[in-house]
Amino acid sequence: MKLTIAYFYPQELNLYGDTGNVEILAARTKTRQMDVEIRKVSVQDKISKEFMKEINLLFMGGGPDSGQERMYLDLIEQKGPYIKEYIEEGGTALFICGSYQLMGEYYRSADGKKLEGLGIYNMYTQHFGHEKKRCVGNIVSKVNNSILQDPLFINVNNVGDTIVGFENHGGRTYPADDVEPFATVIKGHGNNSEDGTEGVYYKNTVGSYFHGPLLSKNPHIADYLIAKALNLEKLSNLDDTIIKTAHSALVKRFGQ
Amino acid sequence: MYVISILLTKIVYRIINILNLGAGYTWPGHLVLKIYPGIISEIKNKLPDKVVFVSGTNGKTTTVKLIKHILEKKDMKVMTNSSGANLLNGIVSSVLLASDLGGNFSYEAAVFEVDESTLPPLLKDIRPSILALLNLSRDQLDRHWETDIVLDKWEEAVANLGEDTVLVLDETQDKFEVISRSYKGTISYFNDDRKFLYSTDLKGSFNAKNVNCAILTAEKLGVRKDEAARSLKDFEFAYGRGEMVREFDKNWQILLAKNPESMNQNLNMLLEEGIDQELVLFVLSDNIPDGLDVSWIYDVRPELITKVCKNKEVFVSGKRALDMAVRLRYTGVDVSGQNISENLKNTIEKISDMDSIKNVTVLPNYSSMLEVRNILVGRKIL
């Protein structure tokens, strides 16, 4: 049993500690005596259908504007179609912040420029410039019901129905009505600070604004992704005492 | 108006100190700027010929202290701002506090550490004789946002600087290329060569850069390099930046680690030097001067944490102690439950009671560093 993680654009999208998500996925898998391989995919690397068949978890983070400028065309023109097919066929993936935005229909910047996304998630993102404040702060949310009711999630969930992290985004994301959010905001901004949604849950993928990184204080989400990726019904228990204590303390401090 | 501003600054400073409300280096300037925004251009005219600005993510405080040390050894009267006062209000406060009531400023040189985001607006009003730029890396993203944004603003500010300023730059920072390209005046470069570092008690390649930057800056102000290096023999660490404190029968070395780069550099230095500390204490808080986001601890190189903590007693403390404990756990370092406490005072008391421990390494972020010093030394600042 081997978890093969494709880590897209690690140099370009490397802000806010999101790289920790890959470290955490690897650590939680290795502790369970399973193999892990991390394949970094950068702008200059070519990928193929075979490559996408060999991986079982795809991760992409968020980055500074310069980083996003460097990977944007490569994503749209080269790698995008492979990622789209991977997701539509049920591949497991996690997208954070900047890369999450790029999975939508488009991103409109403060000066009105429209950047096409991959159109996998039915949503768009708008940056309102100085009109609306940047969404920054600690965030607590409740995982969406269809995840909570998923037997797989119930099997791996050792934490509860909350997630906790930090968000820092200028763009506001508006998912279409029929799109399932990843979570419902308890305290914080989430997608757009208006409709109470946070992130998107689509097929076997999660898109989210959570930094922290997301998986650091939310081991149930980490294990959910690992179990999905490896096609397992459950995972052996890890000693998560300290992580659960941290999770509850943060939910208590920032969730009210 | 200038004399009134000085008077006001001195009175507010006195009141803050009598009431023990803080160091008093920021509020007076804040008030003066509110009442009289023109104060900056007045200050400009009062400053001496030798004005140095030092900015960058890491190393400002140490570098300013090094420059001051070298110049004072040449019998120059040097004014600096204290490191907690590197925003506009702090800079205004320190100049006015250093002036006499007749409006006279009697220092021969003024060396300021300037916050990265304060630098561009400040450069519009005051053109220093030397602008030393140390580095730029991820720090307090919820305040500075991305380094790219800071770099863009620096580039613009430097391009509008005229040609009278000498730019002193770290040549190992690839990011600074855009700055070199947009500046029309003189640029001098320093690197991490360790020749001069060995004439000080400082350690680590980041300190080699700080020392080289200071010596190069002093050279531009007329001090010979070898002479400057010699004068650093008795240089003492800036507070919380490698500083050694002897207390409770133990040696505590305080190494400010407030962002991924400074944590990496300090861990690297500990590994290079061979650590004889038996105990490592991480202190992580999310007070306003730290920024609210602690996710940066995952941008620290995990293998450095693992190596430094190997066979050591490890403690974590501060408001985000649990976050740090989780982070350490993912590098393979398990901190036992009894070594985790958000209460720093309790943690330090507990460590003090451990007879077997003689040497402690403390890696605190910014507000935690002030708190550690407050507990060990008794005062928050110097």
C-alpha cells in the first residue's frame, strides 16, 4: 500500500505554511506503516496520463502574486486538462487558497482583469480592491453534512464536526447554489463573508481557504483524504491526544 | 511648532514612564503626528549629515547596534531608535526625545532601524546618506502581506530616491536584483564571508552578514574596515538576539525566532556550533506584534527541528504552545504533556527547578521574547 502524493508547484505556491499539509499527510501515512512517495511537479515538468494514474492524492497550495503569475499559464495550458480529468474520474485532491480559486470559472482582480480558471468548481472569485476588506483571521467552521454522514468519515473521525485554521485572502469566492461547500462558517469569513460557506467539496476533492495549515489541527480531514486516496474503509488509530487538545482549545478560543 | 512638539513628546514620555504604561517610544510620536503631520519635514532639516536607515525582515536590531558600536568607538555621538520603535511614530518619538528644548539635535550620526512597510513612506520625506537593506522573507503576512508587495514598494521608493544615497545591499538576496536595477546612484554589496564575524562573539552566517553590512556602512561613513572590525571585539548581543542570561543557576540563551527564516537560521547556527544545551524551550504567542497567524511554523525546515531537539528535554510555552507541540510532533519530536503550558512563568519556574539542567536554549517569537526577558531579567526592554 503506497500513498503517492503529487505536490504541484511547490516553489511557486509555497506561502502560509501550506506545505505542512503534505508533510502531515506523509507523516500520518508512514506512522501507519504504509509507504509514501512525494512527487513534486513544477512549471518545467511534463506530466502525462500515466503520471496521473500513478498518483492517488493531489495537492496544490496558495502563493504570492509573482508565484501565481509564473505557474498560471502552465496550469491552464499544460497541466489543467490532466487535473480536470483526474478530478472528474474521482481522484482525491486538496486545493488551498490561490489554487482553490483557480479551480473555479474565473478570478476577477480589483482592476477588472479576468483570469480564466479551470472551471472544475462552479464558482467564481472577485477581488473588490479597497471596497471590501481583506478576509484575515482565525476561522472556525463546521464540516458539511454530507461529509459528516459519510461512513468513511465517521470511521476516521476522532475529532468531531469542527475544523479550525487561519484565513488570509483578498478575493471573495461565490459558489453556485448547487455547489456543496466544504464547511459552514461558525466564526470567520469563509468563501465571501456573506453566505456562511467555506470552501468547496466536489467529488473526492476539497478546496478551502484554510491555512494553519488546514491539516495540522484537523487530523480527521487529513485521515479522510488519506483513506479516500488509498481506497480504505478505515485507518488504524494514531495517538492524537495533543492534536485533539489543540483543536478543542482553538475552537474554544476562536469559535465564539 | 517644532519646539512645542519636542516639549509634548518629552511630557508624554515622562507620564508614560511614571505610570509604567510602557517604554514610551511610540505614543509621543503618534500624538505629535496626529496634531502636526508636518513634523517629518521639520525633523529632516534637523538631522545630521550622517543618517543611516537599516531595513529588512531579520537582523535590523543587531545591525543598527553594530553600526552604533563602531561609530562610537570613533568618538562619534550616535543616536538610534530602540528596536520596538521602528514605525513612523517611533522614529519621530526618538528624534524629538533626543533633541533639546531649543530644538537642537546634537548628534553627529543618526542610525535608524526602519520597519519594512514604513520604509517607503519614510523615504519620501527623509533621504538617508546610507540605506542598508538586509533581506526580505516571509514575516507577519497578516500585516505585511506578501514579500512581493513589500519588494514592489521598496523598488518604487528606491527609484525615486535621487542619487545622493549610498545603497548597501546583501548580494546573496536574488530578490534585490530589481532594486539594484532601479537605482541610479551608488550601490555597495556585502555577503556572508565570515572573516569579520570571527572578531566578534556573534555566530552564524546571518550574523556574518549583519557584521559585514555594519562594517561596510561604517566604511562609507569614513571608518576603515580593519579598524571597524577590531572595535567589535567587545560588542554585546542585542537583547533577545543571542543574548545570554544567567539566572536560577542556569545559562539561558535567548534566540529570537519570529519567522521561518529566523527560526531556520538559529536552528542551523545551533547545529553548526554544536549545542551543549540540555533543554530547548520554544515559546509561541499570537499577540499583536507577532501577527495573528502562526502557520509559519510549518515553513520551518522540519529536519532542523528534529536534529536540534534530538536527545534534549523539550518544553513548549506561550499562548500557542499547543500549536507548537503539534508542529514538533510532526517532525518526530514528542513533547510530554507536562512540558506543555501556555503559562510562560510556570514553564520557566518548572525549568528552574530542574537541577540537572545547566544550559537552556530559548527560541521565542517576538512578544514571547519580551516576556521571557521580563521574567528572567525583570524588565521588558533592556
